[in-house]
Amino acid sequence: MAVTINKVSSDTELREISELADTVWHECFTDIISLGQIDYMVEKFQSYKAMTSQIAEQDYSYYAVRENAELCGYIGVKPERDNRFFLSKLYLRSDKRGRGIASLMLKKIFEEAENCGKEKVYLTVNKHNERAIAVYLRTGFVIADKAVTDIGNGYVMDDYIMEYTL
Ligand SMILES: CC(C)(COP(=O)(O)OP(=O)(O)OC[C@H]1O[C@@H](n2cnc3c(N)ncnc32)[C@H](O)[C@@H]1OP(=O)(O)O)[C@@H](O)C(=O)NCCC(=O)NCCS
């Protein structure tokens, strides 16, 4: 398995990630939130336009995860002003799961957080996303809090906030 995880630096690659995001979100959230909410969230957070703005205006970075050069996942992160590093997105195509690739992705995230001088990595995860929660707990994250966030259009995100101490 030749897995690479590299920072996205071209518009072409960001467009490729937005297409993967559309596929993965529609596959993995179908049992958790409504199709209307998935469509809304993909457009608001994971479209090419949304990600371009996050990178330009909010200090986000995206990473492309490739196996044998084929795009199979992506990461989105953002350093906060305090001692925390925000893990915003961690997504793998369904046929690539269960093989330890997420562990490589999390290792990369911890390295990037340390390079930024941060002490904690935190994330939000839907309370019903059992597999992701199990992966985070297994990796050493703890549930620190919960949050219901209004994202507009009548939709909310009902999340745990999890954190990992570096
Ligand atoms: C979350 C996601 C990236 C994890 O990827 P994955 O391929 O399933 O995870 P891995 O196989 O790399 O497992 C990571 C670790 O968690 C462990 N793990 C996996 N599933 C587990 C489970 N159900 N219970 C306990 N541990 C588990 C693995 O053993 C591994 O630990 P190890 O390296 O010490 O063996 C992937 O499932 C995904 O893309 N899901 C859909 C999108 C999503 O929900 N993203 C998160 C949004 S917050």
C-alpha cells in the first residue's frame, strides 16, 4: 500500500476533492441526517467555492490522501488562535476504510498540529456517527463537550466535541 498525504496546492486538486466530498458525504451520512441537510452542508462547507473561501479567509488547509496516486480521502484542518488545532474534515472513500489509512491521516494531523506549536487537537462529530467516534476514542480522543449548532435553513448539527492532547 503506497499511501501519500499531501497539502492541496492547486485548484484542480481542490475541485477533485470537492467531487469526492460530494460522493462520500452522500454515502456516509444517509442514515444520520436528511438528504436535504446533506445537500445543504456539502454546498455550504465542501463545495469548491466554500473550500476556496475557507483557505483564503479562514486559514484552512486541505490534504489529499492518495493510494497508488488515486485520490481516496481528504483532511481539512485549521490552527486556532489559542493552543488548539481544529480537525475539521477526515474523510475516506468507503472501499478504503478499515485498513488503517485513517490512523496514517491522524498521525499526519498530529504532526502538523505539533509543527504549529499546538497542544490539543479538537473536532466535532455527529453524535450518531458511531464508527468515527469509535476510531477517535481508539486513537486517544476524549469526549470533552457537546454542541447543537444552528447552520441555517432550519438545520442543526448535533455533535460531540472531542479532543486529543498532544
Ligand atoms: C472515520 C474514517 C476516516 C475512519 O477510517 P477507517 O478506515 O474506518 O479507520 P482505520 O481502519 O484507519 O482505523 C483507525 C483506528 O481505529 C480503530 N477502529 C476502527 N474501527 C473501530 C471500531 N469500530 N471500534 C474500535 N476501534 C476501531 C482501528 O483498529 C484503528 O486503530 P489501529 O491503527 O490502532 O489499529 C472513515 O470511517 C470515514 O471516512 N468515515 C466516513 C466519514 C466520517 O464519518 N468522517 C468523520 C467525520 S467527523
